[in-house]
Amino acid sequence: MANWDLRKLQQSLEKKSPGPLYLLFGEEPYLLRESLSLLKTKALSEGAQDFNYDQFFASEVKAAQVRDTVEMLPMMCSRRVVVYRDVHHLKEADWSVLMPLLERPVESCTLLMTAEKIDKRKKQFKKIDEQGVLVELKRPYDNQLPGWIDYIAYNNGLEISREAVSLIQQLVGASLSEINSEMGKLAIYLGARTRVEAEDVLAVVSQTKMDTVFDLANAIGRGDRAQALQSLANLLEQGQNEVGALALIARHMRILASLKQGMKRGLSGPKLSAKAGIPHFFLQEYTSQIPLWSEEKMSHTFKALQETDKALKSSPVSGAIWLENFVIQSQSPRLSRLPRL
């Protein structure tokens, strides 16, 4: 069965009550919170939540306790909800304890398990796919972000202009959790107003992270390895995780490539910024970097980005080390691939 996403989960719950077994997995915390909240609300009335809702963490609670809780009868309602978080930490022995719940889900309980990532070849995940629902919560692509920014604005009681959407995408990046946090700040800043304009975003959202990515791209473009490594360290010190940092760098490079292509076609001004999907008042900052990037250097950097992304998602080695290797790789066209660690 193909994995569901949040939208398919919403569509299913509009037609019928939650089933007994779900595994929610992926790298975007905001989507996980939305999914869990939706399932909990649909499964339990507000008055029933105190006695029929339990949440456990795999690193703290044994699988046997979770199984016993799932098998308990609900109090004063037809269903209980049990959330078991971070099941990617479970050992094979723990999964053996849980296997009866996966082979024959308890109809009086909705068991919601969460994980960062899973190996669908393993028998426990095959069984969940067979008897329940796998919901994959992927971080959205750049072209999907405007729709998500609209959605998050709506959830915060706001409407947002197109230019403000573009600014948030530019300044905050692809993390929906960070976008939601900034939208909450905007709601407080606006007070009685409900429409977000570009000026509001500039007044509330910090440009520090974006400035650091510009510094990093400038340093890589100049071949200044020491400054590039320092800029990378600054980005991580600002609280950006490794996957998010790489996503910000990749987006910056895609914008530069799009601008370079547009300039070759003779585009300028609003048409050029529209092609790259950036607010017009950032155009000069981006185009000033174009002379630093030859076609060969840009192609080489995109290759290094792809290899680093794969390494971050599959290697047990520290993500910061892979990002440092990316900087070194992007400075060294003679290297064909990242070093083995």
C-alpha cells in the first residue's frame, strides 16, 4: 500500500473515524504535531481525553507497558488513544512484545506510533502497512511551501499577501515548525489586524539566518574555505539543524542558478525576480553573487549538495562533519565524491 500524507489522512478522517493502528514517520515536526492533534481530536471527545489518552516515549517506557495500556478498556466512551513516540529506538525484542497488537489491532484503541525514519523491509513495518496505515510526513519542496505558508497563516487566524509569503519563504526557509513559530509572532505583532503584509514580515522575522547563508555562498564562490567553514559554524550556532542548513544552502544555490539562466535570456528587474521566486528587493543581493559562480563551479556544488544530502540521511556520522566535508568538496573540483568516513 502506498504511504499516506497529511492531506490523505485529513480526507480519510472527514469520511470516517480513526482506525486502530497508525505509524507516523518523517522529518517535519510540525506535520507530526498536526497529524497527532487531528487523530486525537477525531478519536476522542474533549470530555473523554482525561481518562482515555496516554502518551509514552520509546526511550523511557517498556513495550510491555504500552501493550497493557492499549489493551485496557476505555472509560465512559467507545475508544482510547495511545501514542508511542520515537519507535525507531525500539529493539527487536520490543517489537516482539508489540507484534500481537500489529497482527490483530485492538478495535477499542487507536495506537499512534511515531518515528523519524523506518525500514519498510522489516516485518513490523510490513505488518503495520498490512493491518494499519503508514503516514509519511515529508518536508515540503520549495514549490509546495507557499501553500503551506497559507495553511499555517490560516491556522493562526491570519491571511497573508503573496509578497509576504515569498518573504517568509526567503527568510525562514523550509522548516514548517519555524514558519509556524514566526507566524505566531506575527499574530501578536499585528494585534487586531489579521492581514500580513511584507512590511510586517520585515519588522518581525530576523534576517540573520539568511545573511549567514549569503555569507556562506559568497565564501564558497570566492574559494575562501576558512570563511565558508566559519559561516557554516555560525549557521549551526543559530540553532539550525544540519538537514535544515543544507536545505537553506541548496535553495540559495537553486535561486542563483535560476537567476543566472534568466540573465542569459535577457531578463531583469521584476521579471528576473519572478523567475527565481524571490522578492524584488533581494534581487541585487543575489545578482551580486552571480560573477562568483561559473557553470562548472555551480554544477560541481550541486553534485556535492546531492551527495551530502544522501550522507546526512543515511550515515551514522555526525551531520556537522558531513556539512564541513560539503564545504571542502565544493572548494575542490578535482574531488569526484565525498570522502568516506
